[in-house]
Amino acid sequence: MPAIRGASMRALALSFASVALLCACATPARAPADRAYSGRFAVTTVLGERRESVSGRFNLEVRGPQQILELASPLGTMVARIEIEPGGARATGAQMQEVRGADADALTEQLLGWPLPVSGLADWIEGREVPQRPARIERDGGRIVLIEQDGWTIRLPEYFESAARPRRLVLERPAAANTPSVVLRLIIDDPS
């Protein structure tokens, strides 16, 4: 009887292992990003006498209408993860708190305490304004050096020589009501 019970247990364990293996094989692979950017960020916020600074690394992936922005501290600890999909967004903070809603920019302000222009970032990193939204642009030769859009002033002081994309961006937004002023600096990793 114990030999039969042992054989049954082994057969049951083998069945579970087979099911787990089949499930792992059936999980769809994540599609590669259409565009991906990484680099360093530094943000300074000021509201009255209160001044805060955060810095670290960022990764931004764009897959069609979907975007994922991840901010991490210099030690690699997650500061925030923002996911934009058609019809909504989700933001997760350092303490794993999560907020959901239709406007990614509003969610990040709710989560972080300061506005982060997630909805325009993928276009501004490419050195262009967000299509179909009002913008004022300044050029130096053929390159855009300043964009004013969505309440932000985006300065593009340095471009990569090998690519027609900005290497550095400075995004500024003045204080409003109970929202602090924000200066966000991005240094993009070399795309080559």
C-alpha cells in the first residue's frame, strides 16, 4: 500500500510539473518596444519655502499607443512606474501604492506630489512637439531648441551628433495653486 501511495504522489507531482511547464510555454512573449529611451534624471520642486530634489535613472518604452516610464533611485530602488494604455493609465509608487485613472500626468502628480509630463515625454525626447496639441516652437537652424506645450517649457540645449535627437532636455513648469514649480533635467543615453 505505501508503494502505491508513493507512486500516486510521484504521478501527481509529475502532472503538476507538466501543467506548470505547459503554462509557462503558453505565456505570450512581450513584444519588443517600438522606441526605448534610458538615461538619468534630476528633478527639483519648490513650493513656498519647501524645496525637494530627486535623481536617478529612467527608462521609457513606447509600444504603439502604450508607454511605460520607470524612475529609479541611484541605487536602483523604484521611485515610480507609470503605464499608459488607450483609455487609461496606472501609476505605482515606491511603497507599491497604485493609482489609476484616465490622465497619466494627473496620476503622477497625485502619486509623487509634483507634476511629471508623462504624456508628452516620448515626443519631446525625440525633439518634437506632441502632434495635435497647441505648441510654440523655437528653432536654431533646423533643430528645435525650445517647445512650450501643455504648460511646460522644454529646452533642448544639446543634440547627439550621430542622431537627430536631443541628448539633454530641461523641462520647467511654474508653481500653480498648491502645485510646486518643477525643473526636470534629463540626460539621454547614447542611442548607438
